[in-house]
Amino acid sequence: MSPSASSSRVYRGRLAPSPTGYLHLGHARTFWVAQQRAQARGGILVLRNEDLDRDRCRPEFVSAMIEDLRWFGFHWQEGPDCGGPFAPYSQQARSKSYQAAFAILRDGGFVYPCGCSRRDVQRALQAPHPAEEEPIYPGTCRPALRGRLGLPDSGQHETVLQPPLGTGHHELKWNWRFRTPDGQAISFVDGRLGPQSFVAGKDFGDFVVWRHDGVPSYQLAVVVDDAAMQITEVVRGADLLISTARQQLLYRALGLPLPSFYHCPLLVDERGVRLAKRHDALSLRTFRAQGPSPEALRASAVFSQ
């Protein structure tokens, strides 16, 4: 694999919330770790608005996201509210970058068209969590290999390997999956958890990178954005650990430098369930209304789980 992008560049970290609801204390704790790591290294912190899911992302949640993070004590140097050298910082405005990356994957034979599982394809817009991980794809639409990774065999698949980029070809109904190298161990060193290894085809299968309606998946968009914004370390929740293996394959296929990764422990409720945006009682917006100060929240037992 390519050497880590963090080996010779100024530290650049990021906060990357999705405005599908109000941010909760679990987001704040993970983001706080990201901010602390950036500050400790004299680096730059970027806020990116991950609004791929047009059906669930709403303008009021974007405004609340920025207001609540500022209230809690976050300070970023680049973002949708303040601009920066790698603007735009909202994913809905970055479609040309995703289209260019997808074309590289298609032309390199790394992806293939798939007509399976509409529900699975919808889920591809969102960052997956352990209980929501898709089953290993059985390869129903996977074409045979011809000599190298991802190159289709011949015949009908060669004639349909034209991506429905933009608009005008949605009637094709092709979604696109990345062909994983079955049996290959994808290994990396996590900044908190140490050496990690996942086997392609066993721990995860072929995954969606592009939807038939011209929208990239979470997996592709974050790789393209982190590389374009020169992020040197990705700090996020441990529920995305296996996504790092998928994304390593995308970095490799696109010829992009790898960032470092640091996966934080998840904040859970009294039943041991991972916090989600449905936990309104623990949302930053609720805390703002009820009165606890950010300093008190950061010193609380819940925040330091």
C-alpha cells in the first residue's frame, strides 16, 4: 500500500458529521478527541458537512450542527461556514470530484454494475454501524475476471460498463460495486487499537460505491474528500473500523495517499446501546436548552466512559 499521508505533511484533522438529525454527546466526544489531536500537533481542523443523503439531510440540521459544535467549544479553521483552500466543504457541492474518481474506478475495472438490493444501495449513503453491516455480497451480478482485478470478462458486461454519471441514464438502474480481492488481508495500524487486519470476501464483501441516480456512496465520498482536503489523520468511532479496510482498497485503486486512522470507543446508553440521533435526551441541542455548560458535560462521567 501507499505510505501514510501523514509522514511528511502538516497535520490536518477533520470533523465530518452528517446533518440527518441533531448531534449527540457521542459525536461530541469523538470530535473532541479529533480536536485535541489536531491542537496537540499544531495542526488544522476541518469541518465537513456530509450531506450526501438528500432525503434525510435538512438545512435546519446543518445550522444546528454548526451552532451546537461552536457552543460545545469546537474551533475549526476550514468549513462550510468559514471557507478555506479546499472548498466547497459540503458533499452535495462536490459531485464533480466524485464523478472523476468513479470514472477512474470504472476505467480500471475495479467496479461492476449491479441490480441487486435497493435497500442495501440506500444504506450505502450512510456510514455503516456494526448492527447495520451488510451481509457478504453473494456475487449475483459479479462478472468473471479477465487477467487482473476488476477487469470484466467479455460480452454483455463490457457493453454496460458505462457509468450513469449525472442525469439522463437513470433508467438503466445500475448500481456499482467495488470488487474486493477475495482472500486478501487488508491490514493497517490504528492509532488507538494497534494492528488491525480484515480479510476481503470473509469479513466484508463487494460494496456499493455508486448509485444508479448518480450519487456516490459514503465509502467513496469520504475517501475522495479526505484526499482532496489533505487530511492526514481520520479520527472517528470504532464502529467504522471495518470501513477503514474498504476504504484502504479505494485509496489503493485511486492511487491516493493514505491518512492515518484513530478509532475512538463508542459512547453507549444505560442499556449498553450505541448512542444514535434518536437519543434526543443526549443531544447537544437538548443540553443547550436544559442548561448544563459544555465544561460540565466534558467533565461528566458519561463523557469520560
